Amino acid sequence: MQTPLRIYLVGAHATGKTTLARWIRDHYGIPMISEVARSVLAEMEAQLDGLRSNIDLVNRYQHEVFVRQIEAERAQPGAFVSDRAFCNLAYACHHATILGGIAGDPRLLEYMNSVRGGLVFFLRPHKELVVADGVRAGLEWEEVVRIDGMVKLMLEMFSVPYIPVESLSMQERVRLLERVLSLAGHEQRSPSNGHAHEAPRFRTQNGSGVEKVLN
């Protein structure tokens, strides 16, 4: 029996992960696991900028995101697409003191083994995509680059096969996803209206046509 398709979009914040995850959900009919971190943040009634001055709170937040992501995936018996995987551990390395404890948690190795069996797309950062939305953590470019490096370190350290998504163009990102998923034996659903699917359109920062793909 074929293993259910599990697709992960990993990388720093402001790289377009959620946008592409929604595109996969809509065009392939795959359930989406989305924004686990935002849900935890909402429950805590906190803002990320405020968390960083309270180390106990940020530790609790990062640990909860780690656990909730695992639980969300286990709750999906079939295929899914997720706009994150272990990504919050990159933030825990910079802002929390719990990474050593998580590194010794047997659930981490078990989870990374599970991710290794999925289809992992690693979205690389672009300055054009860094836009503040009142919720994201540290949207300065330097922070995005640091997190990107940590995500890559974890991919390599745990021997997770991944497909880099380097292009800023949404058209090229979509074409890459289409080809990889086709080679994996998965085709898009037929449009119900008889028209070809279109790549999503994005808001622009200044009306100049520069794409702004959020998260």
C-alpha cells in the first residue's frame, strides 16, 4: 500500500510557505496543517515581541509549538501539506533555553525520521518578501537569514532530503511543485469550470508589481 503523501514547506518566516501550502491544498485536494504557531500564540494571548522579554513564557511557547506540530500531523491519517515542520526549533535556538532539552527528547528523533519520509521543499529567503504584519517574529532581514541557516543546518544534520525553492517568481515556484509532484505520481485535480488553474496573485508593497508572498 502506498504511503500517504506528506508535504512539508520549511524555511524562515516571510518566505512564502503558507501561500504555497494553500496552493497545493487547493490544486491537489490535500488537507493542510497551517499556522500551528499562530494558534498557540493566540491561546497565550501574547505577541512575539513581548514574549522575548519573558524567557519562561518563550520557553513554554516554543515547547508547545513543537508538541502541537507533532500532534497535528498524527491527527492526519492520510496525506497532508504543512507550512512548517521543525522550523520553530530554529527560533528556539535564538530566543529560548529549551533546545538542549528538546534535543534529548526521543520525540524529536522520531519526528525527524517521519519528516525524512515526506516530500520537503526548502524555501529560501528574499528581501522582497520581508513585510511586517504585526505578528511575525523579527522581520529584519538579518533575522530571516539567521533562521534560514538554522533550518538548513537541521535538514543536513538529520539527513532530511529536500528540494530547494530558490526562485522569487510564483510562476516558477508553481512549476517546480507541479513537476516534482508529477514525478512523485500526483497530478492536479481537474478544474470544475473547465479553465486552467492560475497561480495565485499577491498584493504588492508599492503598486509596482513586486510580488509579496507572505510566510
